[in-house]
Amino acid sequence: MEALFSLVGRNSKVFRRDKTSVFFSLLSVIIVIVLYALFLQKMQVDSINQLTEATPQMITMVNEWLIAGLLSMIAVTTTLAAFGIAIKDIETKARADFLTAPVSRATIQMGYVLNACMIGSVFSIIALIGCEIYIVATGGAWLSFTAFIKVVGIILLSVLLASLFNVVLVMFVHTLNAFSTLSTIVGTLLGFLCGVYVPIGALPSFAQNVIMYFPISHTTLLLRNAFMDRSLAEVFAGAPAEAAGEYKLLYGVTYKLHGNMLNLSTSYMVIAVTIVVLAVLSIVLFRRNRMH
């Protein structure tokens, strides 16, 4: 265990020392924020105006919708960036040096995974606090204690899912150039697969199904429900009953797959099953790679 903790500490220091890596891990999130400031917020507000009257609570609700997507994306991009250390160690032969010490390959690999979980959790919690301050500064209210704990729990679950998802991807990459390409592709696709760039309801049925089958999008859905529960009730209080339902389907607060409305317990189940499958797959791939 001492060797494992030492490796995690070393990996964390290497990650924090590389400021460029930290910046690029957040680049896709920065792009989303810029797009949101330029036109995404106005587009959504204009759309909601057709369903109900514009109010200050509406802006809060729209901001919370975006924040849920951002937090889901941060969990993926930061954990993926943390795995860049593993690729760098392969290129610089540092991993070969580790193997000369009395440390197993499994311990070395676990050191990378735990570091990714730690980095993803820290960045996500910091982002959550920053987003909460922004919500309050723009006229919204703090999350209740219960809601805050729920959001933190979903974030930690999303970080675990993202870490296992990324460790599987990284096992197919062996150079920093290939890793850079992978990071660019993942960062670009995330905005679409989490329904941030384009509302899920505005996409063709096939694209909607792809998003709903993508496990990480379910962390976005859970975060949206946790953040927006109060603001949704306030915004649609005087609107027709079906208005809130239309908004939820259009903006991915509720999923409707093959004509069936999915409840939140289904999303938790999808995430839990995916975590187990990815954990098993990562072990299988690790053992296969060790044989070569």
C-alpha cells in the first residue's frame, strides 16, 4: 500500500507541475462557456419564452442546466488528462524504471487510476463551488444542504465512471501524439454527447438514441435534475402542465427512449452496470497487454 500511495503522490505532483496539461484538460469546458456566453443562453431563453413568461428564475434555471453539463464534462476531461502521465511514462521509459523496483505492474496501473480519480474529484468539487458562487452572484440561490450532498455524490460517481472509461481508452494509446489526438476527439464529442452544444430534443431520433445509450450522458441528466428541481418548479409554476414536460424532453432533463420515459433509477442503473463492465474490461485488457 505504501508503494501505491507513493505512486499516486508522484503522479499527482507530475500532473500539477505541467500547467499546459491542466489547461488543455479544461479547454473543452472553456469553449462551452464561451459558446454559452455568445449564443447558447440566448437561444435557450428564447425557446423557453414560447412556453412560459421570462423571469429572473429562468436565467438561473438555464445557468443550472449548463453547469450540470460542464461538471459532467470536467469529470471526463480532467481524468483523461491525468492519464497522460501514463503515456508520458511509456515514452520516457519511466515505467520501465518503475519495474526495476519491487512494485507490481498492477500497482503501477492502479496508481494511475487512483490519481485520475483524485484529480477528477478535486477539479470537479472546485468547479462545483465556483459554479454555486456564480449562480448566487447572478441572482440565484444556494443549493440546499441535501441537494448539495446529492450533487457531490453524483459528481464522485461520474468521476469513477469517467476514470474507468478513460483507462480503457488509454490502453489503446502508446504515444503522446496519439494521446493528444484522443483528447481532442473526446473533448469535441463530449459537448454533443452530453447535450450541451445542441439540445437533445433538436437532434434526429438516431442521434438522440446515441446520446441516451452513452452512459456518461446519464450523469449529466442526474446532475440537471439535482440542480434544477427548485428552479423548474418556479419557472413553470404558472405555465400549462405540459410546458415543463416539453422543456425537459427538449433539453435533456428527461430521457424518452423508444417511446418510454426513463426514470432516474434507470440512469443510476445504467451508470452502475457500466462501471462494473468497464472495470472488468480494464482488467482483461491490462492482463492481455501484460502478456505482450
